[in-house]
Amino acid sequence: MADAVTERMTIHASKEACFDVLLDFERYPEWARDLKEVEVLERDEQGRGRLVRYRAAGMGYSTSYTLEYDYDDGDRVTWKLVDGDLVRQLDGCYLFTPVEGGDEAVEVEYQLTADLKMPLPGFVKRRTQLKIMHTAVRELKTRVEAQSLA
């Protein structure tokens, strides 16, 4: 059975800066430490990655999976698993909401629904999902804010 997790965090940069980093798939291995290789297989009419293959390593495993991205909403990037060797489901989204107030900032909400093909105890599965989610949001925040200061 698939489990869903959500995390929210404020990034001190514009929504556009977040999208610039998020959609530059080929550079993910520079800042997302568990990703070893990323290849854009297909692009949409605006040049954004539509079908993206990943090779990741973490927690003693190496895995490959392909995600299909959708950009229907200007504030959201969603994806669905197309193929994966260790996962049956790996669907999610990033939602960016501008923070009202003084400086330029957005709240990012990361949602992930995952289901592994191999049987694992519930607490191990949950810990793995939380690690993926927390790392993804933290590393995105670090990269976007560093580029915004440069």
C-alpha cells in the first residue's frame, strides 16, 4: 500500500528562481546528493523536461526510475512514476506559494506518495519516505538560496 507524506518549508527566493533550479534536471547531481545521474528523455513544447530518468543511490541501494512531469499549473510541478526497478509508485508535486510581507520568499509544499516493490516493515518504509522528502526540500532550498545570493 502506498503512503503519502507532505513537508512545507520557506525558501527565501522568488518562485521563478525555484522553478529555474527545479527544472534544470541535468544539474540535479550537483546538489541532490543521492542522485548520481539524471537524463531528460523527452521535453515539452516549452523545452521543460517531460520524461526524466534518474539513477539514485542511498541507504545501501542503487535504483533507477523514470518520472513523467506535468506543468499545467503555474505554481505547481507534478510527477508520476512511469518505470522503476524498486518502486511501484513515486508520485508527487511541488507547490509554490508566495509569502506575503517584506522580502521575496515562497512557501514550498512537497508531497510524495511512494510504494516500494520489496516488502519492508512499515517503520522502515516510512523512514525512507521521510528521508527522501526532507532531503529533497532541504537540498532544493539550499541550492535556490545559494544561487539567489550569487
